[in-house]
Amino acid sequence: FDVEPVREEKISCCYRLALCIGYFLPTWGHLSLANVGRSWAAGAFALWHCFMFLNSTILIFINCTSGVLRCYIQWFSEMREGGNPFVKTGAGNFVAICHFFGAFFRSYLLISVGSDLMRFTYLLCVDAWRPDAFEAYRRLVVSD
């Protein structure tokens, strides 16, 4: 008879914790997207993401507003009569028009990019409440 001695294996602390959680939550091993979407933890996680997206949207708006104001303040300070000696001549009018359209196009590009970023954060915020959160974002990143 060749009997192998019985070895007692030590159970790790994490495995004991998982057993306790599995005892209190009988559906622990049966998590699916349907169950995750109804859990309070998923709702808290989505709320946290929406809070952070709101903060980033506010920061984008403030930065774009300050950039637009900076463009027009710079244009106004350059176009003051004392700051530009060419204002009263014909070439000065052309310079003034070029400076104005330069400030206008810079602010237009800044507003366009900023509004697209704010729209993207809104779409991510809506996507955070789906059961399979950020699926569209992950597909965009990996080009799926």
C-alpha cells in the first residue's frame, strides 16, 4: 500500500475574504453586464466619472474663454492709436484689418476645438451610465 500523506494547504487571506463575500452574496460568481448595471457600485462609479467630466468641461470652458479674451485684448492694445504708428495711413488700415482677422481666426479655432472637446466629454459622460461603459471609446482607441 502506497498511501500519500495528506497535505494541508494554507488558505490565503484574500481567498478567505472571497469565501466570506461569496457566502453573503450568492450571485458573486454570476456577475454579468445585466447584474453590474443594476449594482449600486456601478452607479457610484458612473457618478464619479460624470463629476470628473463636469470638472474637465468647466476647465476647458474657462481656458477657452481666457484664450479668446487674451486674443482680443492683445489686438486692442496693438490697435490703440498710441501703440501703432501706422494707424492713420493707408497701410495702417491694412495692418489693423490683418490684426483683427488674425485675432478673429485664432478665437474661432479656439472656440471650435474647445466646443468639440466639451461635446466629447458630454458623450463620455452619457457613455459612463451604460452597462458596458466606455465601449465606444475603447473601440475608437483601438480602431475596432
